[in-house]
Amino acid sequence: MKSAEQEPAAGPLAGVRIVDLTSVVMGPFASQILADLGADVIKVEAPEGDTVRYIGPSRSKGMGPMYLALNRNKRSIVLDLRHPEGLAALKRLIAGADVLLFNIRPGSMDRLGLGYDEVAAINPRIIYCGAYGFGEKGRYAGKPALDDLIQGAVGLPSLVGQVTGEPRYLPTNICDRTTGLTAVYSVTSALYARERTGRGQAIEVPMFETMTQFVLSDHMYGRTFDPPLADAGYVRLLAKDRRPCRTRDGFICVLIYIDKHWKNFCEMLGRQDMLQDPRFLRMSDRTRNVDALYAFVTEQIAQRTTGEWMEALARADIPAAPMHTPATLMEDPHLEDVGFFHWIEHPSEGRIRGMDVPGTWSGTPPGVRLHAPLLGENTREVLAEAGYGVTDIERLLGCGAALAPESRSE
């Protein structure tokens, strides 16, 4: 079981300080990755805390499972930005930071006096990264944006509807997390550029534009060309039988994709006749006739057990995987081999399951060194690092400009 004690940052971003004005999923996912990479992430929360704290079951108020999964390796400080002294304290943090990451809409940042020009005047080297719904130059600028809304705006439910007959959202926060990843590579690239030029900069990471590229990289398809060579929509991804195949005792995921896979599959079945079928001769033919291809594969897969298929497909060098549920995924033997899951002794939540940082590094390994913090757990220490004395800190707590756990009246 891993300890919740703080360990020195050792990752590639060790020494980078990030003031994190994000909440819910997109921003915290990004800042957690940056924290895993070694950055000192100061999570600035309003007095009521990040709303995701209250999603799902919990042992302690404000310590729900999604919050715990998105906020390790961070320190939490509570500042009331509506209070002049709370806002002043934030600006002192910004003065000593490398990055300001926020998902507050730009209009709200401007009203707080936290637009890029004002922040750059405080700290010219700052990387000022805003991740929000829509680019500021378009007519949707300033509109609210949540994962479901952006999924709909970029056509994901309609694509599901083409396959199932009913538009549905994907059951994961794919827009939040994809945009969060985009924010990560934007921040790290900007830090690299600053090392070369000495200059900070403002970065905009809009969800709508990010996800438009994400979806249309597959589905612009024939409308890439002028005039169009085919309709929009990658036909293989939209095939009605593109789904896990039912076996005699469960489901299996198999992808018979390149010519070698198709040849090996047909020979394994003793169906060399299928290799002469003009619908399936080449990968381009199989793509055009993908519904017939998947129907044939589905019919064949139903005749054996999952275990039999896993062995047979491995011998034939055809990509295959069992179909997990979230519960069985946590029991996957490969993840056990690499030590991906571990138990953490959290100071307030007791024993909780954690996940490792994906991948390995030979020189500057990322890692998990801090538990997800209680609301305002680090308010006093972070204010002290910003130059506030004990008396000043107590004054900020006393007037409500800042909060720490022991100063809350609950």
C-alpha cells in the first residue's frame, strides 16, 4: 500500500509552479497530468469547493470518487475571489507562478481583472492557458459548454445514431478529457518555447474546435475533396456490426483489418474460398463492403467460446481482446503485472484505490506523491510561501478572504 506522505517531485516538470483555476473534469484532468509530471499545482478553490467533489459516494463531505481520481498531486487553497483581499492573494500567487491554467470563461476573467494583459503585467513570463467552450473570435464565444453539449455540437450522438438508430452521448467525458490533453501539450510546449525565448504567452484551448478536429479527422472522409468523392463518415467505423462479437459464452473484440489478418482468419476457418470473393480481396474492397465483412465474422465468432477464440486468434496473429466491464478491467492480469492499480492510505478517506501514471520514464519518472487534498488543506502553507506572515494569514482567514479546514464552521 502506498503512503500518502508527500514525496519530492522527480518528474520532468519538477520546479514548475502552476496556479490552477479549473474545476469539474476538463481542467482538473489536465492539471493532474501536469502534477503527475512533477509540477507544483496549486488548486485554487472557491469557498464551496470544486463541484466535482460532491459527485458520487463518499466517506467525507467533498471527497467523492471523481474528485479523488482527478486531483492527486495537488495542493488546495481556498480563496474568495469576490473579496478584494482574496483576489489580491491570488495575484501574489500568480506573481511567483510559471503557468496560470483556467477554465473560467474569458469574460469572467476580465471582470476579475485577470485578463491576459493584467496578468502579464504582474508576471511577464507567465504561460496563460484558458480551456473553455468556444474560441473567442467566433459567434459562440462566451457560451456555456459541457461535455454533453460539445458531444452534440461535433456530431458524436448523430454518429452513434447512424449505427444504433437512436442518437446517444458516449458514456464517458470524452470532450473534457480530450480537451484536457490538448491543454497539457499546449502548456508543456509553451514552457519549452519560453525556455528558448524567455517570453510567456496566452493560449486558448477551445473544446468545440478541439473536438471538431478530433471527430472530423475520421469522418470528413470523402468530403475532404472538392468536389466530394464520397459523403462524410468513415464507413468502417459506422458499420452496424462493428461491435464486440458474441461468442458461445461471452464477447470478444477482434479486428480483422489488414490483408494478412483476413488471409489468416480465412485459413484458420478452412474457408479459403472467401479469399477469392471479390468483395474482400483487398483492404479497400473490405472497407467498401464492411457490413458484409462484419456479418461474416460475427457469424463465425459465435461458434466458439471466448477462451477458444483468444487462443486461436493469438496463434493466427490476429488482434483480439476480451470485452471488459469497468469492474473486470480492474482485475485485468496485464494491469496487475505492471502494478497499475494500488491502494493508498488517504488521511481522511482511509484505504482507496488509485491508478499509476501510465508509461515509464528512464530518467525523470512521473509519479504519485500527494493524495487528493481536502478543501483548503494547504491554504496556510501556500499563503506563507507567497510571503504572508502568520498574522496576515489569520486575518485573511478571519475576514473570509481565505479558508482553511479548521477555519470552516460546519
